[in-house]
Amino acid sequence: MSGPLPRVSGQEVVRALERAGFVVVGTRGSHRKLRHAERARVVIIPLHHELASGTLRSILRQAGMSPDEFRQLIT
């Protein structure tokens, strides 16, 4: 089910990553910091109303997640 990434807000990305096992460890300004306990990955999410596709792609790369895995988490 490849194709363009969905248009989502920063808060929707945070909720999806929490379902994948990430935990919010801090907030600074308009950015949330999430850490995955098992894989020791850290991801910074800007809390914008709509994330640019390049920003979302970078977040998924940092999280070690494919676009298809992400799509399953937001549905």
C-alpha cells in the first residue's frame, strides 16, 4: 500500500508513535521528544497543525518505521 504519505498533525504523529511503543519524555516549546524503551531511539516531533511530507518522512526514518507501518498506526 505504498503511495504518498498522509497529511497529519504533529499530535497525530505523537499518538501513532505512542502506539508503537514510544514514550513522551519531554516538551520544549512546540516540540515533543519521544523515546522508545527497547530500541533506544529518540525522535523530536514539531507540534504543527500539518507536517510537511519531508518532515514526516524524516521522523519515520528516525523512528525506524516504514510508511506502511505508520499508516496502520494512524487508522
